Amino acid sequence: MFVVTYKVTAPGVLEEFVENLDAENKVLVSVDRMAICKADIRYFLGTRDKYILDHKYPLTPIHEAVGTVVKDPTHTFKVGDKVILIPNSIDESLCPTCPNRRCFESELGNNYCPYATFRSSNADGFLKNFYACDPTLLVKYDSKVSPDIAVYSELLSVAQAACRRINFAKAKNIALFGDGIMAYVVYLVLTYIYHVEITVFGISQDKLAMFKNATTTTYTAYNGPLFDTLIECVGGQFSENAINQMIDISQVGADLILMGVSESGANINTRKILEKGLSLKGVTRSTREDFEKISKALENESLQKAIQPMVLSVTKIKSINDIYHCYEEDINNKTIIGKNIMSF
Amino acid sequence: MNIALILAAGTGSRMGNADKPKQFLNVYNKPLLVHTVEIFEVNDDIEQIVIVTNKEYIDQVKVWCKQYDLTKVKNVVAGGDSRQISVYNGLKGIEVSKVKDDDIIVIHDAARPLVSQAIIKNNIEACKLYGAVDTVMPASDTIIRSIDKRVIKEIQNRSELFQGQTPQTFKFGIIKKAHEEAKKNNDTNTTDDCKLVIKSGVSVYLVQGSRLNFKITTFDDLMILKALLKIGKSEVL
């Protein structure tokens, strides 16, 4: 079947393409909702190294999507099942000879596999009206959950992957740095799945007001106890400052979990890291198990209600101009936690 | 009920020396007809598909339906000597499904494999409102009228001109009546269903088409389709 797909061909340029969708022995899914990630924006704006971009373009963006099963010759799903699309795939046939043995540890997971393909990064993404894949790359979700909500599954799964790195038996005092969308979904996972109390450090009072079930503060105003677990969701140019502040308010032996992406290196206080014996853990992407956990958690109506404010709009893609519009809206949104969702 | 009627009974006489009609030529190891039917197969709004094809290809088309799991195809019927007769035969083929006058028939050329889901949806929605709709694109080129093919007879106002595509979508009662009246009047070679429907006194409304929804008529069209697919295949390194 021929499908329409959209690709970023150069910085700021999206183009419409037609491609033959090879759906033989694969699950055929109609893509219902898509959300634009910060990584998609970086590829769209071309704010990555030129050498990298030259190797990426043309690239179909979007790795946050949900759909409906249209056909399944593998008999794993029923027609009409609602599914979350998993963007990362691992070639497990390489595992026996791979030197990276720690992928098998559940705390870390195989999402760090150097040979993995990730949609909208080193493989084409989901911005197409139909998609076909192996059934292992789909996770069913409750049809009662709105696709506008479920489209946040990928982001929530990454937050869940971060929580896998937390030793909850020892974590008594958790700090979350950031008042953006990543920080908010980490807050959602910690609050609605792990039921732990956290302190959120941010700058914007308007954004912090969304973290209703957490203690919120600014770094300069805080004078409470030190933390044993600190999660960084700042990224970009401010990540350096945030990480150093986290180091300052860490207890001895604390875990620092880093989630924000920064294109330029961060100059961080290694003396204090040594003095306090801190551990820094990097988190990106998620595993199928993370998606399954999120799919189950989405059945919780309280979590659905807490996600709802992040749905800023739902735009039906009638032409490529609608995609440009959603990109522009998300790029220019600096004040509200949420995304402009796309639908076909 | 919404039924797609796929017309695949052409001879492909404008395809040069191809050994089979264009709708049966393989693109990515699959007949063009199958690519087109698949688009309707996965459309939520379409409940049944009827294919009209050349008599000698009926068995082959049935095999393809099985091979490619085209479960919505309920009937494959023989076409006629003209498009009009082929559509009429298709309507007879639909009638066996206890169709009602208000049911919607989406008539589409098998040789237009890039019809979008949005065009199909818009056809059905507009047909529910108006009973008869045609998919069109505003004419982008100036249309020249010449009687003797040497001298311009007339140049019409381009803003009033549109190029017809398919689907053409009608309520079953309307299209059936139009065809039966034409048959009664011995009119058997009208190349466009909308023309028949207008003759029967029903207004036909316009639905926006797409440049991509072009018809594979000549070998050049097939080359353009393959070129589009080749560009679309370009992935990251």
C-alpha cells in the first residue's frame, strides 16, 4: 500500500513523500495521534552538528505516537485494538557477541544498546498515516483512554525508565529539577505510579503551579534538608547550572539522575562530586517493559486528569501546512507545559 | 453502508506495448489494482468493496484478494465495453448485497493508487449531505478548446474550470436511477458518471482532490509514480 509520509529534508523544511509500505507479515496500524519531541524540534531547526544533520536528512520525524490496529497477520492483536508505538528496536541476534553485558540488568535495560534503532533519530519516524511493524514494537492500551492522553506514553515511559534508576528503598528525600514538560511527566510517574513525595525546583511560578501534589520551590528560596536522590530535567544551556545546584544540595552518597539533553558540554563541580561520593546516572529512552507499565498506569483516571492539561490542542493534518503550524506552536511555546498534538 | 466500487476493466491502450492493462502492472511486486484496493480496505468508513474487471482477469483478481488478505472485497464482476457499462455491471454486483437507496457508493479508478484517506472520507461526508459528489482539482493550466485540432476555438475562464478525478460518490438510488435512465435512452458510452447523474436532474457537488491522485494512464505516468516512490524510500544512512 502506498502511504503519504512527511520528512524533514533541510533545516526548517518539511516535504511530502509517497512511500510503499511493506506490511507483509507485520501489524498494520493507522496512526491516530502524534506529538513533537524536543529532539524532533532540534532536527527540524537544524540545531545539531552539521555533520550529524547531513547524515540524518531526509528524516521522517516523530517518535511519540499511538494508533489503531487495522490488520494483524501475526494474530497478536485484534483489529481495532488501540496501541502505543514503540520507537526503539533492538536486534537481539547481536547480543551474544556484544561486549555491553549490562544491558541485561533490569535497572539499566537494553534501551542503551549502541546498535539499537530509534524512530526519528537513526530510522524514519511515525509521521505517516499508516505504519507497519513487528508486534513486539506495539503495546496495547485501554480503549477507554483518550488517544490525546495516550500519545504521552513515550514521554511517560522515559520518565518510568528514570524511576528504574531510583533505589526507592533508600530514597527518602527526592528532588526534581526543572519546570518543563519532562519534569512534569517525571513528577506524574513518581506521584501517580510510585506514590512518593518530591520537591520540585523551578523558575516559573506559573509552571510550578501545575505540580499540584508536590512541594515546589526555587533554588534560591530553598533552605530545607539535603536530598539523597536528585533528578535533572532541565537540559540545554541551563543544565550546567542545574547540575551544579543539585550537587550543592546533595547528601553524601546521593544519586543524581540526568535526563536533560545539552548539545554543549556542562562544566560541573567534580570536586564536590568526589567529596560527597555522588553517583551520576544518565537516562534516555525506554524499554518495552516501561511502555507496558505506562499502558497499565494510564487506566488510572487521576493520572489521565493530570495529563489532560498537557494537551494544548489537537490539529488534524490536512496538509503539510498543518504540520508546520504544530511545529511553530511547540517551538514558540516557552510558557505552558504541554504539546500541540497532531492527528490524521 | 458505504461501498467502494473499484473500476479495473480498462484495456490500457495508452500504455504503449505493455503486455497487460495498466491496473495489473506490478509496482513493488504487487499489482497496481491491489495497491489501490488496499487503500479502501484499511479505510474505516468503507464496509464493502466490489471490483469490476476484465472478464479474463476475474479469477486472477480473486486470487489476489486472497493472497493480499483483501477481506472487504465481496464481489468481482466483469466489466463492459465502456466505462458506463462497467459501472452499471458493478452496481448490479453491489445489488446482491441487499443495498439500500441511501447507501453510499464510492466509485474509484484502480489506476489512481495515490488516493488519500482524506479524499475518501470527504467524499463520503459530502455525499451524505448532497447525494452526489465529484472529486476535482482547480485547473492549473489554461484549457484550450479546438474543434479541428489546429486552431483555437475558445479559451474559457480558468477560474470556472476543474479537472475531474475519482472517487465519484453517489447515493445508490441516485446513481442507479441515472444509469437505468441512460440505458432506457440507449445512451451507453458516457465516460463520466457525474454526467449521467446531472442528466437525471441531480446536482453534483465538488470535493477537493489532490495532485497526487493522478491517473496512471500512460507509461510516463507510471514512471512518475515509480519516481515518487523511489524518492520516498530515501532513508537516513
